[in-house]
Amino acid sequence: MQNTPSLRVSTENRRRLDALKRHPRESYNDVIGRLLDQSHDPLPLTAEELDAIEESLQDIRNGRMHSHEEVKRELGIG
């Protein structure tokens, strides 16, 4: 690691970072790196996926949906 700048981290965020450590001696740099890796999806959504999401949003806006309880009743599991 090269010249490392200091970062100000609130007590609350430090507590949250501590909770994410895989082992007590894991560095904050490793925890932050893992979080950054998880936050980026290298595969963008396809046009088909975006269309399906838009269609689903339109269904919701137009009231074409069923609650979890309704589906469970229909399937006889509720």
C-alpha cells in the first residue's frame, strides 16, 4: 500500500465497519474494499430486463397486482 491518507469516520460508521469484519484483525481497508466490490455490478441491465422492469412498474401503477396474502390463499398455502 502506498501513501495512505487518513479518513474521518464517525463513531457510528466505525461501529458498523467493525460489525462487517470477517475476523477481528481484518483491516478497515479490506472491509471498505470488499464493500466497494459488492457495490458495483459489472453487468449492466439488458434492454429486455429494463423493459420487464418498466412493465412491472406499469402493472403496479395500474393496480394489476396481488398481495402476498392473496397469492397464498389462491395457492391454498395461507
